[in-house]
Amino acid sequence: MEKETVPNERPAANVRGHSSGNDFHPDGGEMGLGAVDMERIEKVHSVLTNDFDEQADHTQPTAFWTLYFLCSAIRSNVGLVQTMNLAEKHDLGSVLNITPKQISTGLALFYVCYVIFDLPSNLIMTRLSPRVWMSRIVIAVSIIGSCMAAMKAAWSFYLLRLLLGIVIAGMWPGMAYYLTLFYPPSRTGKRIGQYFTAAQVSAAVVSLVSAGFQKMDGLQGLVGFQWMFLLYGLVGICVGISLLWWLPDRPLPPGETPDRTGLSKWIPKSRPALTGEDALIHYEDLTRVYRRPKWTLIDLWHVVIDWRVWPLFFMYFGVVGVGIGVQNYATVIIRGTNANLTGIELSLLAAPIWIMDLIAILLVTPFSDRFHHHRALFFSVPVCIQIVGLLMTTYAGSIANPWPRYGGLLLVGFGLGPTVPITMTWTNEIFQSRHGEVGVAAASALVSGLGNLGSILTTYALFAGWPADAKKGRTQYRKSTLVMVGILCLSIFSAVTMALLLKFVGNGPTAKQVSSGSSTSEGEGVVVDGAARRELQERGFGRLWWSRRS
């Protein structure tokens, strides 16, 4: 809703020796952005991180993290309700009188809509206020989540899952796009990973808390999972409304004010992410995000036909398919290894899978940023861990001792952690330099949206959706896990292919990006901001706590 202006080129301000940052020291440091200036830029990033991640007193949760936590809980808790209050026959299937195959259909319908509407939603965000669009997503998701407490039959389950897929579309790629407005793409992997931990914590917390909701079974005439849907939805509505004040809007060039005409004058005014000297330094260091030429359908078409989308799509297809399959069927898989477990025990055992996922994100994504020229390696190694875990889940242990199979699921959780954030970060890096803002928005939505075809495969065709494979016994779900191993191998092959093609074909900007002054230009590459120049080199182990000067 802000003015669609393209700011004129401004001379570098004389701020504590700050300059354009286009030259390097021989040791890899920037001449214009020397040690003192790099400290200032890091301080600006810290201010932004505090603005996104927490309030000044360092006690409030992050806006991004909270919205993703709640939306993930509402989206995925349907996986738990398949085994909640089984003994009382108050699980989802018994209450709605639907079969496992119908549950699989409802799970898949969500992702069908997600695939269709992910790209339109993200493109709309580029034209409107990102914080308003994020608020709209959370409020709509929460309303539909609350309505799921009133489901009475298969048709209502199908309808609400369809609507949920429509309104939540664009949330995850929108967050990835949102971050590129404030940080260089090479710095977003760690941050995307941090926000992605909300999904893992959500899965773990929802699993643990569902044990309490099962204790509420029958209270006020509602079964346990109905209380869960209702309360998460009501909390989400409140959070969605608060985002209008909580989230910062897109940064504007120093001296420019937001457009408060039309409908925008009725929307609460958010505080700016940066002010004063910090805003000026950010403008000079990340000039590219302040240039917002309106994109056209031709620009969008150039993104769609860019071959670089498709290896990223296949990378995402495999890892998100496995992730969603495990998320929706974790308790079902665990029960297949040990039929004596109760509903509460199944919920509690599902939580550690996502704690392992969280640990891997926090360990791997910071180093994937520091060595961002090696994204394929940081992606492929965790995928190999997933494959080992799935094979353990399939073949390890025995009927008398099923716990090694559960250990395989923990390995799958660990391997899943960094793969999705790394894929989205790599998408941002490649497409911002080639296609600008519309490249990031469209490519991240295409990768995320089309990649969720893997989710449709694992939720509809595998596990409970594959009756022959769901027969009880030692080989239960064996074929489903082997299919997931196959799509993970496809992800590794795609990552290696992408790395090789980028090395030999390159990733230069399009002609329009060169003419409009993107972060790089053809030939040797004339970089217009310091962040783009720094992205040409890796930080490696530099400036870590053990290598900083006192």
C-alpha cells in the first residue's frame, strides 16, 4: 500500500566512515565497509533481529515465530486427532464416522489448494502491505481452525480442509520473501531456519499438550480434539489482529513516508523497523530492496520458465513430502511398531521427533549461511540422514524390541530440520539477483507450492491411504517408507544437479535487472550495494566468537 516509487540513486552518506562498500581488502574484508563499518552493519542487523524476533526487553516472543507456530499447530494437529482418545472411540475417524482413506483424502485436499493458491497469494503480497497480508492469513486460518471443532461428517472435514489450504497459501514463502526486504539473501538461511523452528516446536508442543486435551474429553459435551481445535483457533485470531501493530512494514528510503490514502488510512500504523542512522546505513547497504519497479506478466513468465526453479522444486518435493508425511502420520507409524501404546503415549512419543528437527536447524543453518556457496552439501548430508532413519524405521528392531524403529524416526526428524530452510534460502539467493523482488516472491511460491505435490503424495497415497501397505504386521508401511526414500534420492540428485549447473552455466541477472540497476550487472558485475558485494565471498569461520578481536 506504499507508494510504488523507485528512489533516485543517492550519494553515500558520510556516516562513521561509511562508504559504498564496493572494494575488498586482500584478506576478504571490504574496503569501504571496514572493520568499524562492518560492526555498524552487524548492529543494524541486530536491531532488525530484535524488531522481528523480540521486543527490547528480550522477553517477548517473535511475531514471525508466533504466527508460524499457531498456523502450523492448526494446520497439522489433524495428524494427532487420528489417535486421540482411541479407547473411548472419540478419535477423528470414530466421531465423524469416516475411514482412514477418507482422512487421507481430507489431508491431501489441503495441499491441493495450497499448491494452486501459493503463487497468487505471494504475488499479492508484493503489491500490498506484507504485514497486513500476513495478518489476514493468520486470522483466516484461525477462524477456519475454530470451525473444525464443529465437524460432524466427511463433507465438513473436506470443506474445511479445502478452505484452510486456500487461506494459508502464501504464508511460508511469504515469510521467506518478507525477510529479503530486510536482509541480504545469503543471511536469510539462519533466520528462515529460526522461524521454521516454530513448526517443529509446534509439532512437539501440540503432541505434548494433546495429552491434556485428551483429559478434557467429554467436558461441556466436546471431545478432546474439538477442544484443541477451538482453543488454538481463538488464540490465533487474537494473534492475527495483533500483527497489525506487531510486525514492521517494508522499509522505505530515508525521508519517504508511507502512503496513508484510501483503505490504508484505516489500517493501524506500524512502527518502522529502522530509524535515523540505522535506516540510512541499511538503505546504502541493501539498496536493491528499495527499488520497486512494478513487475509485469512478462516478468513473471521469465521467472516461471527459468530452469533454475525446477531443481529447487524437486529438492523441496522430496523433503517436504517426507516431512509432512511423518508429521501427519507420526503417531500412526509409531503405533504400527508397537500396538500396545495408548493414545497419550503415542502423542508423547511424537514430540521428540520434532525436538530433533529443531536441534538440527539450530546447528546447521548458521553454517549454511557462512558457507553459502555450498548449499547443496548442507542440504544433501541431512537428506542422507533421513534416508538412514527411514531404513531403520523399515527394517530395524524386532517384534519383541520395536524401539530401534522409533530411533529411526528420531533420525528422520534430525535430517528434516535444515533441508526446507536451506532450499528456500537458496531460492532467494538465486532469484533476487536474476529477477529482483518478483523473482523472490514468484520463485519461492512456485518451489513451496509445487513442492507440496510431495505432501499430496505422502498424505493421500501412502500409509493409511495405501490399504495394502497398512495391513498390520512386521511389514506394515514398509512400501510407504521406501517410496519416501526414493523421493529423497530425487532431492539429492536435484541439489547436486543445481550446484553443477550453477557452476558451469552461471546465475547472471536478466537483461531487465541489469537495465534497472539490480545488485549485479552483466560481465564483471557492477554491484550497487555493499551486501551484494559481500555475497560474492563466503564469511566462513570469520567473525565467530573465537576469531573476533577483543
